[in-house]
Amino acid sequence: MRKKIFITGISTEVGKTVVSAIVTEALNADYWKPVQAGELDFADKHKVEKLISNNRSRIHPNSYALHTPMSPHAAAEIDGIEIKTGEIVEPSTDNHLVIEGAGGLLVPLNNTQTILDLIKPDYKVIVVSRHYLGSINHSLLTIKLLKEKGFDVSVIFSGDEHPTTEAIIKSMGGVKILGRIDEEKEFTREVIGKYARIFKPELEKL
């Protein structure tokens, strides 16, 4: 059965793109980031393409590629456009699809809609959690909102191990923990491949 997996984070810079590359590689899936804000010369889709090794994955174009590294609604305003979710159309593919969000769930796309509005009922959601002061609150709020909306939610931890943090998020969040990605010196194709092999069995169960 074809999987559609949405990767979101509890904040920005928590490791969504690395997780997206790992999941893409593990499942030989296609990758799509609907909204990219900033870094267009080396956008997240370019980073994922550089990190995966398989020959099956296709990297689909962004629906919106905005020039300023800001919240999408603000970046779009600078570009003189308005993001319309009706124009964000899931790419057609017979393959598994990994969809990467921008920032967290409630990052605005326009005056009324957020990243959460891009997550469809048939998507599985992986939340990327990274330890910092306040991350437990951010993790549990993210998980709670997704579960209230009826989504199937799992968590991947990113960075150095923090057992008490991870344990309380698991118990209070009531979610499946897929594993953790260590604080690597560098994420290369080889490192991504290693994690893809580790996560593959659990990802195939989603």
C-alpha cells in the first residue's frame, strides 16, 4: 500500500529535512516540499536530493518557492503574492510520498490557513522533536493538536539523547517513538543510508 508521510517539527531547525531524507531513502519514496521560504539556491529539496542514494525517488517541485527566509505568509507578501492552498496540489506518483512541512504546524500560509491545513486525512504524520528548554511543551502541544484532528502520529527524536525528556513525551503524548537520530558531525549519503536501514522496519509498519 502506498504511503504518504508528512514530516513536521516542533519548531524550526529541529531536523525535518534530515528526517525527510532518511524516510525518503528508507522507503525509496518520492519527496515533496510544498512551500519553501528562502535558500532557493540550495533549498531543502536540493539537500534531500544530495543525501539520498536510491535511483527510484523523484524530487517534486515546490508549489511555492519564496525568496525570503521568513514565515511563508510574510515571505509571500514580500514577493507580492498570496499563498492559496487550492493551488498546492499533491504531485501525481505511484510511489510512496514524503511531504515536508515548513516550521511547525501553526506557521501561517496566509491570513487564515497554516501548515496544518496541508495535512490530508490519509497522511501519516511524523513529528521531529529536538531537546531544548521548552521542547517538551512544544512537542506535547504539537502531538495533542494532531491527535485531536485524528491523525496517525509518530515521533522521531533528533540530537543528543535526553532520556527524561523522551520518556515524558512518549508517556504523556501517547505516541509511537520511531527512534532517534544522533548529533552527527556531518550528514552524508552514507550516514543517511545508515539511518534509513535502522528506521526502515518501523517505517514500513506505518
